[in-house]
Amino acid sequence: MDYNQSEVLDIFRRTGALLEGHFILRSGLHSGHFFQCARVCEQMDAVERLASLLTAKLQSLKFSTVLAPAMGGLVIGQEVARQTKSRYLFAEKQNDVLVMRRGFTLAAGERVLIVEDVVTRGGRVRECIDIVRAAGAVPVAVAMLVDRSANEARFDIPAISLLELSFPTYAPDALPPELAAIPAHKPGS
């Protein structure tokens, strides 16, 4: 693990954002670890530092807009947009599908960076990519704080993460005994 990844992991631990127990993830999978990025977002100095580390990895990309899926990507997306002096938009659920509301629009050819907090399967990122393309805009890349997909979440655009940790995940009917013995919690993203 390089110095930046160690620093990122330390920030998650220091802010209480890396939890251990038995968790039901948004994907429906179960895990003994959970990244509660909302805890990081309580500390604006931590958000600023994480965004700074992330934007340093984006230097070669050209984009004018940041799009983040609600809820998880809201704060880090806005901070990445602030630091890169980009326009900021977010997508939110409506009838269980991510959409842009509130009068947000994308122009044909507009170059968009998608920013997310934690990716396990990548469903919300794919929905954002579809939103961008449906508007005729160009999804440039995905930037995320944590990729916990173990290389399972693949996109047809570049994906950049600060931290890659692949804690095991399990289907509800395939829990190991030690995890099944602990009450499950669904902390929300």
C-alpha cells in the first residue's frame, strides 16, 4: 500500500467511516466491513484532503462538469468540482431510477466527470454514465474514493480510485457462519 492509500485509510479510520460488523450493502450483498462515507463528510478538512488526493490523479483529464449520484457522491463530488473549478450537478432517485432533476441539464458534447464515494458493483455509476450519454454529453471518467469491487465493477471509461480494498461480500444465502452469527445492519450509504 502506498503512502497516499495509507493516508486515505487512516482518514477513514480516524473519522469512524470504516465500520466492522455485519452489514447489508446497497447491492443486497452482505459484508463484515462497511464504508460509511457520511462519517468522513462530517469533517470538512478530511473531505478537502480526500478531494485533493483524488484531483491530483485527474490531472490528465479534460472535463468541465462533475456529476455525482445522490446520496453518497454528493459531498465529495461537490468538493472535487470546487477544487477543479467545474460545474457541479447531481443525480437522484425518482421511482427507483437515477435521474437529473431540479432543472439540471447537460449540453451535447459537454465533458463530464462522474464522482462517487464507494463502488461495490457500480450500478449507480453506470446509471450516471447512461444519463450523460442520453443527453449527448461525454462521460470522461469515473473518480471514486473507494473501489471495493475487487475488479468486478468495470466501466467502458477510465476509473480512478484513491483506495482499492476488496473486503469479501456474500449473497444472503451464502453467509459464512461467523458473519451469520452477528445481527445484520443496513446503515445506508
